[in-house]
Amino acid sequence: MAGRLILAALLGAMAFGPGCTTPPVDGPVDPAPPSGILPKDSFVLVLAEVQLVEGVAQLRTYRNDNERQRLAEAYNDVWARTGVSATRFERSHEWWWGQPAAMKSVLRNVVDRLKDMEAELNHNDTTVSGQSAKFRPPSPDQASPKGGDQLPR
């Protein structure tokens, strides 16, 4: 009886053991991209810029303008500032999204990059004026009505 139990345990270990050692479905956490694909740090920087463009588009900031034209101009600005072509970004985007385990950290890094950009803008605004733009009183030329405008009483 004990021999059969040991034999069953060995057969079970042999049957289920190899399944535990197969590579994860998500793929490697830090893969090396192939030639022509942006490295992770570069992809994070460009993706953060693209997320800003898409966020503005979702807010419909351009609603009185030709939205498609404005969106195309915004993307072209990203490509010009980063030196990355739209085609290379799209290939890289497709490749990185095919790496689920790696994309988790890519997206965390994009969020961190956006937070850093916001902090930098807030710091620059405070540094220039000495106070936050949100609570800054209007400048003297903004404080009085222009032309025939009247302040409400």
C-alpha cells in the first residue's frame, strides 16, 4: 500500500512538475526590443506625450476648430519634438503592447513621467511669479475693464 502511494506521488510529480516550470504567458518583465523598436525609456517618454495629446482630444479642447486637423498637428508636434516618426512609434506601440508583463511597468513609468511633467510646470509657474497661478491676483492691466466693459454691481 505504501509503495503504491509513493508511486502515485512520483507519477503525479512527474505529470504536474513540468507545468510549473514553463515560462509565464505574460512574457519577460524586461524584454530587449528588436531593432527598429524604441527602447523602454524612449517609448515611455513618447507615450507620455501621446497621452497628453489624446487627453486634450478627449476634453474636446478643440471643439470649435477642425478637430482632426488640430489633432494631427498635435501629433506632428510630438514627432518633431521627440525625433520619432509616427511609423516607428506605431511599430513600437504594437510590440510593447505584445509584452503584457513589461507593459505594466511601462504604464507605471508613463504615469510617473506625467506626474513629473505636472510638478515641473507647477514649479516653473511658482518660480517665475513667486506664487501659485491658481491663487495669483490679476495683474494691474487685467484688473480693470477694457473698452466699454463694465464690472457687475
